Amino acid sequence: MPFTDRVRIHVKGGDGGDGCLSFRREAHTPRGGPDGGDGGRGGSVLLLADERTRDLSRFRGAVHHRAERGHHGQGGKKRGAAGRDLVLRVPPGTRVVRDGEPVAELSGEGQTVQVARGGDGGVGNRAFRSSTNRAPRTTVPGSAGEATWLTLELRLPVDVAIVGLPNSGKSALLNALTGASAPVEPYPQSTREPAFGPLPSEDEARLFTVADLPGLAADGTPRPDGHLEQLERASVVLHLLDAADPEPAEQRLARARAGLGPFVPEGARVAVVAMGCPPDERPAWAELAVDADSGEGVDELRSLVLRGLGGE
Ligand SMILES: Nc1nc2c(ncn2[C@@H]2O[C@H](COP(=O)(O)OP(=O)(O)OP(=O)(O)O)[C@@H](O)[C@H]2O)c(=O)[nH]1
Ligand SMILES: [Mg+2]
């Protein structure tokens, strides 16, 4: 299942159960009083932040989510049972957008948000008895559960984003920096999905997340569904350029910058890295040079990244 960070779903709370119209019928009480019970309330739809959920792909092809309806009231003063809530598990970092407006964010493990309220239960005729009306035939039906369209957007806590034109060494650098095992291939756009790796702080007290975001096409435009939105939380952005590419670096830089511009968060530390180049041959356009094969330059880059994260 492809990595999914944006889905549109429809949620509906359960309708409330109806109130019941009933009169007591027993052999020795021929004209028993009203005994219709109330309806139960409908279940609500909740979102629950669950760290074991990787992304929003479980909602692909599962658009409609409806909580159980409340049960109807019954004779003998029996109240209908409430409908069960429907709990949808989402990864922490999921934002809930309704009519284009963010309405909630599930940031921490175990956090819940109600997104569609269940309807209220109706009222049985027993509730309407009074001194003037001993045989009321009035009941109130349950009310409808709330229904709404929502967009769920996942923003992973990406601390360090690796970006660049296709085949610039993004996956190779992710592996060198974090020990991940993203496939490295000698042809462009071999990585179609973001890949992630952990980077410990110097004192190992914290684990930062590094992401290889292969969202740029060769012409520098963002690929549709390229997930560059995941840059949003990055404090450090590593912009890679293949040192061996014959096309002038300035041209490639400009092309990639135009595409990345709208996604790079304000205040992020952006570093241009020449890939496939020993540090002592660093070209003027790069801040650092790294050879992922030999490992040269990786330690310097790690230090720069940790400084940028404030973790050193
Ligand atoms: N010698 C050398 N080769 C490198 C280095 N980094 C990447 N390469 C080579 O460049 C090619 C592309 O590397 P990848 O890591 O797959 O590049 P990418 O940016 O992830 O590419 P796509 O995901 O396909 O867009 C591979 O053949 C790598 O072996 C490096 O530091 N040194
Ligand atoms: Mg790659």
C-alpha cells in the first residue's frame, strides 16, 4: 500500500433510537399506564492517535464510516441501549480539516477527538404522563447522528528532510546518515515513496527523524503525490546535488529551488550538499561534500545537522 498522507472520508454518528409508544398490558390491570421507554443515543465517531498506525493508507477505498445507531425504546419502561462508538485509528500528527479549515490535530499517542456526534435518543410515551393526560400517545423519535466530510492530513515529525533532483543521492545519504536500508539505484526516480531513518542526538537522549523525500521531478517541479508537504516540520533541509552531473550546478540548483520554495519552512536551516565528492574537492556552490560510498564527509554532515537541530 503506498504511503498515504492525505485522505477524504465521510463520517456519520449513529442515529438516536426512537422513543416507544406502549401501555402496560397485564391480566389484572386492564387499563395500565404508559410504559414506552426512551431510545438510546447513537454512537459517535472518534479518531484515536495510535503510534502503531504508519500512515493513512487504511482509509484508501474505505471512505464511509458510520457509528452504530441507538436502539429503540421498548415497552415495560425499557430504555434502548446506546449505540457503540466507532473508533478510527490514525497516526499521531494527523490533522483534521473540515470545509478547508483545520479543526483538530492529534499530536500525542492516545489522544482522541470526536468528529461526528451520535444523535440523541428519543423519548418514550411514559415520559409524557401527567395528571391531565394519563394515556399520552406522544413519543419523540431519536435525532439523526451528525454527518460530515473530513480531510485527514498526516504531518510526520520529520526533523531533517533530504531533497533534491532525481538521482542526486538522497537514498544513499539517508542510509549513510541513519543506517536505513533504502534502495539505491543508478537511475532517476527509483524511490517513489518517502523513506525514513532515525538519527540519535550526540548524547543519544533524543532520536530525530530523517526523511528522504523524492518529490521533485527532473524538471524541478513537485511530483503530484510527491509528499513534499512532509517538509513542513523540518528544522534542517539537505538539498543534494550530484557532483558528477555535467549540467552546471547553478542551473540545477535554481530549478530545484523553484520547485521546493513553497514547501521549505521559514527558519529551516538549508544546506546544499555535493554528493559523490570527497570533502577536499568540495565545489564552491556546496556547503559540504559527501561521498556516501566511502563515508567521507558523513561525520561533518551529521555534526552540521545536529547543530541545526539544536541537539549539540
Ligand atoms: N560514488 C558515489 N555515488 C553515489 C553517491 N550518492 C549516490 N550515488 C550514486 O548515485 C545513484 C543514485 O543514488 P540514489 O541514492 O538512488 O539517488 P536518489 O536521489 O535517491 O535517486 P532517486 O530516488 O532515484 O531519485 C546511485 O547509483 C548511487 O550509487 C555518493 O556519495 N558517491
Ligand atoms: Mg532514492
